[in-house]
Amino acid sequence: MAHEPQQRPLASYLRASFVAQLFNVAVADFLREPLVEERRILGDVACVEALDAMSEEDLFGRIERADAIMLYHFVTLGEAVISRLERCRLIVRCGVGVDNVDREAAARRGIPVANVPDYGAEEVADSAIGMLLSLARGINFFNSRMRLDGSRWTYETGRPLVRLRGRKLGIVGLGRIGIATALRGKSLGMQVLFYDPYLPDGVDKALGVTRVESLEELFSQSHAVSLHCPATPETEGLVGSRLLGLMHPGSYLVNTARGAVVDAGAVLTALESGHLAGAALDVLTIEPPLEEDPLLVAWRDPTHAAHDRLILNPHSAFYCEEGLLEMRTKGSENCRRALRGERIRNVVNGVAVSALAPPAA
């Protein structure tokens, strides 16, 4: 009897270790050890491993036996990888956008793809409005210009700036983040317009915003445009020289959606000509960008208009500590549901998970 208190924890540990071998969950990218939150949620049903991949090729030979995959935004899961999966029951994109998962290939294999659509709406909307304020109030411009030449300590270097209240803010894509941005714009006294052909009628009335019927109408009326649409074949290169040319001279563009939505070269040209008074891009088509990218070269050049009037962020609009924890938690919880044969949430490719028995020991 004296030894019994010591034996019970050991037996419990052995049982937990045995159960943990039943499933394997692969965290494909972005996160490294220690995976404390993931193991807290999944540790009694699965082994969790961080693969720390930076390309799809990094996954070959390492992910085939995964029962569930947690994916962030450093790598793509294409058909080449998905076709090699032997027993995967869920791919969960720990974020909103799912453009880096071949959803059709997964559907053909009967693998559900899910996302985490609600982890960081506040942060992205805050970033979009923060970028707009930094541009429209000259905050970024003055800071950049004074660093170069403090002798011109005057507001006149940034003229003309105009009042935001009463101006029109155009939103492309009125989903969760678009709505959060629209509400923040309204709080600044801006008139909010939006274009979203997939949104049911009536949402505009509930929010007190104005629907327009075309992108041309939106860009021609707006003093500032903020992008909140997903990356799809329909939206690739959506914003280029034609739409930017419709904007009022001295307007602003903000992109916290996906880099592929915007033609960065057209933005650069519009800044050079002065047609755009400023632009803020949290996302680029290639991340991290190449050192010879003309946008980066101009942004770093003190003699170029982009140096003072372009804000670049490293795909960071989503980030805060609370939001990062939330995406990890919700992604892990969805993996747990899939592995236990429960209904999974936020499936984006039309595949439902069925009740699945654990694999034989």
C-alpha cells in the first residue's frame, strides 16, 4: 500500500502515452516547438509535431501519415502533397484565407478543409483603419520626411491633407473583417460604401452602409479604398491601373487582404505620378518579397515618392498575442473534433467528416 500513490501516476502516464500514439497531427509551418497549446488540447488523443516547412517540397516524406494537418501561410498544400496523404481526416487552415490549400484536390480524396474565420477580425480591421489614418493624417509621411531632413519642421511639407469626416470609404468585400472595418470607418464620420456581389440584400441597411453595384462605381466615388476580399481566380489582379485611375487624385489604397488582389506595379506608378497620395500594403504576392522587387527598391529610395507615401508591413495585420492564441486553440479544437469523429466547424470544401473509429493499436 505504501507504494500505491507512486504507481498510479505512472500507470496514468503510460495509458496517456499509448492513446497519444493513435493519431498524428502535423503542424505544417509557421509554428515551432514547443507546441504547448496544441498539446494541451490534443495530447490525450494525438502526437503533435511541428514540421517547420518553408515550401511544399519540405513536406514530402514527412506528412503522409498525418491524421490531421494544421496549416498556416508559409507553405501551400497542393495536389502533389494531398495525393500522398494516406489517412488524413482534416486539413485546417489556421487563418481566414484558404488560397494556399487545393480544396478541390482534398475534396476528391474525401478530406475536409476548414478554416478559422473569426480569430482576428478586430486586429485586421484595426490595422486597416490605422494604416488609413497614418496615410490620411500624414503621420507616416511626416515621420519619414523629418527623419531625412529635420530642417523643414513644418506641416507644409505634407500639404494638402483633408478632413476624413464626411469623406467616402470604399470597402471591397463585406465579410467579417470588411464589416468590422466599415464600422470603424463610420465611427470616424466617414460615409461607407461597399462592393460585394455575394452579400445578400439587407445587410447594408442593418449596418447603415451603402451598397454600390460595380467596382468602377466604388473606386470613382471613394476617397479611400480598403480591400477585404479573398484571393480567388476572380480577384487575382483585381486592382490595377484601370481602377486606380478612376479614384480621385490624392486618394488612398489599403490592402490587408491578399497580395495577389493588387497589381503592385500599378500602385507604384500611381504613387510616382501623385495620383495616389498614399498606399498601405500589409500583403504582397510573393512573401517575403525579393530584394530586387521594384516596390521594395522604390520604398527604400529616399528620392522616390514611395519612400514617404508607401507603408509596407510583413503580413502582420492579423497578429496580436490574443489572436495568435485563438487561431492555435480553434485550429487544435477542430482537429480534435475530426479525430474523435465529431462534427467539425467551418468546412470550406463541402466535405463532411464521418464518425471514425480510432486506428487499431
